[in-house]
Amino acid sequence: MTTAERSEKTAATAPSRDPAAEIAPLENVRLSDTDRLESFSDGVFSITITLLVIDIVRPEYEAGHLWQRLVEQWPNYVAFLASFFYVGIIWLNHRAVFSRVRFCDRSLHFANLLLLLTSGLIPFPTALMSVALQHGNASDARVAVEIYAAIGCAMCLSWLALFHILAIHPYLLEDYVEPSYFPQERHRALLGAIFYAFAAVIGWAYSPNVALIIFLVLPVFYGITSEGLTETRIGILLRRS
């Protein structure tokens, strides 16, 4: 038997290898696909976004004054819409991230759980702000702003942890993902944390209304950049120029 024939026989009898095991950097790293993680996350986002309507309560009113009471509850409607679109934008960002992820390891599962925890808390400070605005008390508004800023900052830090894990674990990613993609995404998460901290200072020392404007602008920014800083229209045009 020639050397070539022996090589062919060995290749034919060798057991098939798991692609995930080939790319794992350590023998004991256990990788899984993203199906269960994405399904679980979608369920959490769906429940969160559905329960938001509970904060819109049926008003107590005297006969002939229903319209007046409905108008007085306008902060509840604004809070509902703000939370709905905010959770929706978080879902868009989550979908965009995991469309680029091929495998999950334990660290990524933990980071995703932290993200779901902080995202699920978003409706709570939003409801607090709607109540504070409804009653018009400046002290209550400041407290609500600080709680909102703290939870928003925690959410951005959870995104930072997720992006960092994907940046240092490239074996989890799809082949087409640029090596610089998730390292750059860390800047986007860090920017949000900085702005939430800035809003907390402004809301306490100067005006809760200015902090509220920052809170409304940040989801718009994350909606525009949901595919990543380099995948916005401006980023694509800059790469092509």
C-alpha cells in the first residue's frame, strides 16, 4: 500500500469533527448555537413590551369629566410610547448583534442575562417619571431622573460587557464579521453610559427637563445606529469614499 493510499484510508476512517470544537481556543470551552438564547431573549422583550400598557390606568372621573381626566394623564401615554419604542430599539440592536454571532459560550450567556435584566427595568423609571411629571413636584422629578439615569447607565454597561466579550472572543462570530466591528461597538455603549451619567448631573443640579431631553435623544441615536456605528449610511459612505 502506497503512502497516498494509506492517507486516503486514514481520512476515510477518521471520525467527523465538530466545527465548533475546531474553532474553540480551549479544549474545555463548550459552545452552542444561538437559537435558544435568541428565543429566550425575544420572549423577555415581548413580555416587557406587552406589560407596559398596565401603567395606563383607567381614570377615576365624575360624570361629564372623562375627557378632562384623560387629558390630565398625558404623561402616562408619553411614558408608554417612550418605553415601547425604547424596548423595541433594544430588540433591534439585539437582533443586529446576534445576526453576527455564530456560537455562544458561558460568558456570552451571562452577559446576555445581564442585558435582559437591565432592559427589563426600563419601564419602571419611565413610569416613575410620568407620575412625577403628572404631579409637578420638582423634588420627585429629580429623584425619578436619577433612577432613570442609573438604570439607563447600567443598561449601557451591560451592552459594553456584551460587546467586550464578542470583541475578545472572535471564535464566536460569523466568518464575515470584521475584526474591528465589536471593538468599535464598545465605544457606542460607553458613549451612552457617559451621557446617562451627564443627564443625572444635569437633572439634579440644573433641570430635570433638560435631562428628559437627553433621555429622549439617546434611544433615537441607538435606533439610527442599531446595525453598528460602521453600518449606518454615513459610515458606509465614508468607507466607500
